[in-house]
Amino acid sequence: MTVLVQSAAAAEPAAPAVPGPRATAGGTPRRPAADQAFRAELLAIIPPLRAFARGLAGNRDLADDLAQEALAKAWAARASYTPGTNFRAWMFRILRNHFYSLHARSKRQVAWDPDAAERLLVSAPTQGSERGIADIRRGLATLPAEQREALMLLEAGFAWEEISTVMDCPLGTVKSRITRGRRALARYLDGPADGTIRKSG
Amino acid sequence: MMKRDRSSRAGGGRARMPAARPRATDDPVAAGLRRLWADLESEPVPDSFLDLLDRIDAAREEGGGGDAGETGSHDGGSATAEAAAARRP
């Protein structure tokens, strides 16, 4: 079992393991301390969760809706989370499952939908680190979703084993997605597609 | 903030200087991904997120601790099942 969640230590003393499967269902009051700790976990995970949602959806508004719905789901299902276990993996997995269930329901293609601002960024001559980010974003947009996800999760600080948990696939698949994603990004950055704006002053 | 896994990813976090290994900053893909992530993660959190937590707080104070955060109108009932599915096997 991984112990990457630093904040888990904070949640631990005040929150003994929840005994029942659904503490709220039958009107049993949950321990306020446990809820307080859970809320703190939610608050702390918002920035990386938004970033990952952005990686899934591309568009900022869609990503924020996604992240908020995932947080609400996590809160509603907090009784099923065991304090001290890997909260980040649990939370990211909820978000990812939610994203794909929405897309399955709407029968829409899972597509990267960049912001208007981002599309502007594509054509605008940017420079320095800003340009580097724009290049990477465009590169990511060319990748299959599962490669993009794996790369983002790695960037989020997850170990490969945790990524396989979040993405619900074997470890070997994770490795291959990361390897292929990186290679494709490298090709993209080297490629002639954006040759006109690669030179920056 | 998100640096906790760097050492394990680099292979054990030994204090060896990267002599033979190309530095991460030399790799445009690694550097770009890292910058992109840092960029996304450092975006200010919109108020709507804090509103969500406020609703959670309100629900907690009412004592029921209900599903106040359930913003989505779509089948809130599946949240528990989904989260249960998200538990580690």
C-alpha cells in the first residue's frame, strides 16, 4: 500500500475508521471530526484535481464543472473512504470515472476541447516559458486520451502503480502509454508543424 | 507542492548528482509537462469551489451531513457506487 498522501497523517488521529458501510444512510450521525478531516482533504486537493480535469477535458469551464461534481460525489460517498488510505488516488479515480460516465451517457466522442483563449495562444507568437507551455498543450491535444491522462497523472506526482489504480489498467499498460506519449510529444516538439513560430527572440 | 514523488520516480532518491543522466531540464518534453502542470495547478481556485465547500459546511452544521454538495442533477444515487468502485481492490 502506498503512503504518498502527506495530509493523511493529519486526518488520522481525529478520524478512526468509519465502522459502517454508509454512516449517513440510516440517520447515524457521522463523527464531526471525520467530516472535518475529509473536508480538509477536499480543500487541499482542489488545485491538482482541477489540473487533472483540465488534462481530461481541455476546456477550463468543462474541467471545473467536472472537478466540482467529482468533489461533490466524493463528499456524498465519504463513508466509503477509509481515512489514512490513498485519498489522492481515490479522488482522482472518482473524477476520471465521472468524466467517462458523462461521455458514455451523452454518446459523445471523448474529445479535447481547448479554450478559446488557448486557441488564440496557438496562433499568437509567445515567448519563453509561456511558449513552451503552449507547445506542450498543443502536443498533448494530438495524443490519444489515455496517453494524455497517464502523462498528467505522472506529473501530478503519482507513482506508476497508483496510475494503474486510477486508470484501472495493468501496470504494463501504464508504462507503455507513458512511453508512447512522451515519444509522440517529442516528435511533435521536433516536428515542422509549427516551424514558423518555433524561433523565439 | 507536488514534488513528493520526484525522488521515487528518479529511482530511489539517492543523493547522486545527475552526471551521466541527462538533466530533466534538457528534455523539452519533461520540462514542458512539468511547466504545464505547475501552470495549471497554480491557477487561482474559483469562488465556485469555495461555495461548494460552504454548502458542505452548512450541511455539516445541520448535523445531518447530507449530500449538500451534490450539485449535478444527474443521478446522485450513483455517487456512492462509483466511489465504492473507486476503492482500491
